[in-house]
Amino acid sequence: MKHIYQFNNTDLYLGDCTEVLKDFSNNSIDLVFTSPPYADQRKNIYGGISPDKYIEWFLPISGELLRVLKPTGTFILNIKEKVENGERSIYVMELIIEMRKQGWLWTEEFIWHKKNSYPGKWPNRFRDAWERLLQFNKSKKFHMYQKEVMVPTGDWAKYRLKKLSETDKIRDNSKVKSGFGKNVSNWVERNMAYPTNVLHLATECNNKQHSAAFPESLPEWFIKLFTKEGDTVLDPFMGSGTTNIVAEKMNRNSIGIDIMPEYYNMVKGKLNQRKLLLCESNANRAGIIQPSN
């Protein structure tokens, strides 16, 4: 039985997302951002899905996501292969192939570089310091607000552009006749640039209520890139609710689904706390509550 909790522009559902999603309308979601249980991980919580069963388990879910996502929407899947018997599993690569057969377009791949990954030592590899975020779309024309995630150019431009040569002031064709060229003067007086597809973000260190919580800055970046205020963001494996909390703060409509009652109740508690803080803030602005000395 599904339980629904509503706060402001956020709806929470308790249940199996494969079943819960069946009640959602076609073409109703602008962004899906989620991190499902990885193969053979979180066994104590979700039971664990073996790599050889993972695609069979995930395709019904991705099929529902394909149905509910708008043609202009985007699906971001945070997932990483595990190491088993000394080599990386290939279930994620196999999943990408099967999702393409299902009708998804595999548009891009982003890398989340974990700036504060845990140190460790292994005989045949180095510590994991990154995870992949796979971008899928159902059409080639999707909404993407690139200016919302522009970054400062930094000091390099100031020093690089201090003394431009004559060839830098026009298009400088390749000396090896490759057809490529440059126009460094395009950077003059520019203080913002488009980012790369590598995100340098620290992991979540303070959240001890979930085994795989990611930082708020991760969904925030993708919500900025692929949605605008009033759009709808869905996380079918909401866990600690980071995606939903961030979306609510950013004035997006938000939907979270989780099969675990403890996570559902945890996120309810976080939203209730946010409700109290907002009420106190509004009361202070209205002069109803005077700050204590």
C-alpha cells in the first residue's frame, strides 16, 4: 500500500517504485535524478541484486521512467561498477546497451570526482575517487540551461591574455593543415566559462542515516542544468531525500519514492523540520515573533 506525504511542492511515496510509477501520467517529469542500489551492495537494506540479475531487475523501472519522462526531459543515473575477483564488473555497460534497445538515448556521461575520497590500499588498483553519472534522454531535443552552471574563468585567462600576438587577434589556422584553429581573443573580457563534464565535489560526510548519501551540490548542479523553477524532479530511490530537499529549496516540484519505511519517515521528518523553519522565518519577517536578546 502506498503512503503519500505532501509538503509545499514535494510529494513522498512509500512503496516499490516500479508499482508507484504506474500511477503517474505519461510525459509528466522534467528530470529524473537518482542513485539506485548498486549490484551486490546495500544488501542489509535493499537485499542486494547480483550483477547477472541487475538488468532484469532495472529494465522494468527504466521502462516506467521512459514513459513518465517528458520528451524534453533528462534522466541522470548515478551508478558505478564494483570490483569482483580482481576485475571490474561490466553490468553497467550491459545496462546501457539494453536501455538503448528500450528506447533511451545515451546522450552524455558525467564524472563526479570525489575530492575527499577515503584513502586505502589494494594490491592491484588505487582507491576509487570517482563515480559516473549517465545522461539518458528520450529525444535529441531536450531542455538544457547551460548558462546556469557556468563557472569563473579563473586567473589563467588574465595571464594568458596579457600579451596577445597578432595571430591571436584573428583566427590562427593550424600550421599542419588540419583545419583546426584558434582565436584566443574570444576570451578577452570574459569572466565566465562553460564547465566540463567532470564535477569536482566532496562526498557527504555528515549524513550517517544512509549508507550512500551524496552531497547536495550534486543534484543541485543537474537541477540547475536541466530544469527551471516550477519543473518537476523525480527520485525513485530517494534514500535520505537529498534530491528532494534540494529541489524543494530550488522551487521545483519534487517527487520521492522509497521502499524502505525508515527512509520515507526520515525524509518526512526533514521536510517537517524545514516546514517549521519556514514558518518561523515568515513569522519573523511579519514581525509576529521578536528575536530574543
